[in-house]
Amino acid sequence: MIAWRLLEGRYVSNNEIIDALYGDREDGGPDYAVRCVWKHLDHVRRWPARRGVIVQTHCGRGYCISATDIPRTRSALASEIHMNT
């Protein structure tokens, strides 16, 4: 989910990720939701990094992938999904 949001070509904030992950829960998610996001992002960053793509962090704005890396990342992600289905 986080990877797909990053592929939209815009900044994705912690709050947006928390809402996407836990927004449908009555309790709004765990008290430590920000730490969960950081942990997920740590994992998400490794996959594109192996393909030469960097998930950039911008304090106060969120996370993004460079626009020039988006097509390559989409293609690699689609191939990986296809191989695992």
C-alpha cells in the first residue's frame, strides 16, 4: 500500500499512511502508529533500493520517489507481482 502511494508521484505524509493503514479501525490504530509507519517504510525502502531507486524523506512534507524513477519502479513492481501470482 505504501509503495503504491509513493508511485503516485507526490509526497506521502505519515498521517496519510497512518490513515490508509488504520483509518478503518474504530480505535484509529495503535498509539505507536508513527513507529509502525517508520518500520514499514524501512522495509519498503529496501525493495526499490535494490533496483537503484531511493525513497526520499522530506521533513515536514513526507516521503517520495523521484519522478524519473517512477516508471522503472512501477514496471519492476508489476513484474514482481506477476511473478508471485
